Amino acid sequence: MDDQASSDRRRPLTGNATAFALLLAALWGGNPVAAKAGLDDAPPLRMGWLRFLLGGIVVLVWALATRQSFQLLRSEWLPLLGLGILFSAQIAFMNVGQDLTTAGHAAVITATFPLWTGLLAHFLVPGDRLTTERVIGTMIAYLGVVALFWTGFEGDATIGGDLLMLVSAILLGSRQIYLSQAAQGIAIHKLLLAQSVIGIFTFLPTSAIFETEPYVLTERLALSLFYQGIVIAGFGFLGQTWLLQRYLPSGVTALQLTTPFFAVLAGVILLDETIGLELLVGTILVVLGQLIARRQELSRMLERSESS
């Protein structure tokens, strides 16, 4: 374990990396809103494979432009397959769950994924250990999720949709660790293309069998797919994987604590969603818990930002 830790290239976030991670967090805040808007015109699995297709095109263009190698080593097949399956399962739970709840609820629940990342990193990532502050912060943030279920549901929010989003958040936290570990030996474009290809070959036939709604391309759906596929699955995934390859995953995901605020605000402005008591309390507790859990990382990032 000590030899593995000494050879690990990942380190705490620098000032510039912190700014970039914050930008990605803001962009991710708009993803639940874009998904919710698109689901009005396309079923979950169909929207999923279309998103994979657009994101894969962005990664492919980037890989070709930067002259990346596409040769797959024998040792890479199994990790790439595992990543693709994990990614497909996470997006499936997310899209179906998002269809059954509001963008605000989805954003708050999804924002708990860094807590799962931190918990798993304690056991799987050298030098990324749980502390007393992380444990306390995690418990407070979980109370935020409990608040969403405890105080009732308003608008389009349902307990089934929120539970599916919770499973998606757990899978997303797991995928952050898997992706960070795999990125130590496999090129970024291979990882992201594996996600897209396996996602397409999983979602496309499943959608064709179970989703019989006719294809209708509206302006709203086109904008939703552009944001989810080009901005998030393309640029966002490239940026996030680049960060996870070079910096400790708990520090990278810590800055996702700003995502619920962006998502809730976008949901109110763009989808006319209301901020109910459960959403307000849940958002505050999730963000407060993450602030406590990530206090040391955030302090180090602030110091590095000031020194740079």
C-alpha cells in the first residue's frame, strides 16, 4: 500500500484546478434542469442513448484532433467494460428517476455523490482517508436527503423518483472512484469512449423494445440534448476525468457542493419549479454537511489559490 501511495501521481487541487472544478460544478448544476426539460419530449432511455452519442462524438473529435491512440491493450478491456456497465446503470437510474421527480430534488440528491466518493476513497485510494469532520459532515448531509422524504412532496416530485435518484448518486460516487483509479493507467479518451459506446449499445436496443413513443424532435429537446451531450457528456466529462487523473478524487468532488444551488435556481427560472420546505431544508443540510466534510480540502484549495 505504501509503494502504491508513493507512486500515485494525484495530489491536492491547485488554485487553477480549483477554478476549473468550480466551472464544471456550475455546468453540472444545469444538467438536471436540461434532463427534466428533455424528458417532456423523449422517454428516458431514448434520451440516454442520444446523449451518449453526442458526448461520444465530442470525445472522438478531441481524440482525433490531439492524435490519441485508439489501440486497446488486453489489460484494458475488462476495466473499460466495467466502467461502461457502471456508467450505463447510473445514467439509467438517473434518467428514469429524473422523469419521476423535480429538477430541484434530483440536484440535491445527486449532490450527495461526493459523500459516497469520500467513503469509498477511504478504503480504495491511498492517502484519501476519512476524518472525524468527514464523518460528521456526511451524517448532516444525509439528513438533507432524509428531509426530502420526511416533509412530503410537491409538484412532480415522488418518493419513487427520489429513491431512484439516490441509487444513481451512490453509483455516481462509485464511478468517480473507479474512473479515478482506471485513469492512472488508461488514457482519458478510451475511458470516455467506452462509456459512450457501451451506453449506446445498452440503451438503444432497450429503448427500441420498451419505449414505443414516436420520435419527435422539438427545439426544447434539441437544446436539452445539446447541453447534456455536448456540454456535459462531452466537455464536462473530459474536464472531470482530466481532474480525476491528476488530483485526489475527494478534493475534486468537494467543489460539487455548489451544484444544488445552481440547479435549484435554474429549475425555478427555467421550469417554474417551486422551492418547497423539503427542498430548502434538504439543500441547506446537504451543502452544510459537505462544507464540514470537506473543510480541510477547501482550506488547502483557498490557500493555494491565494498563493498563486
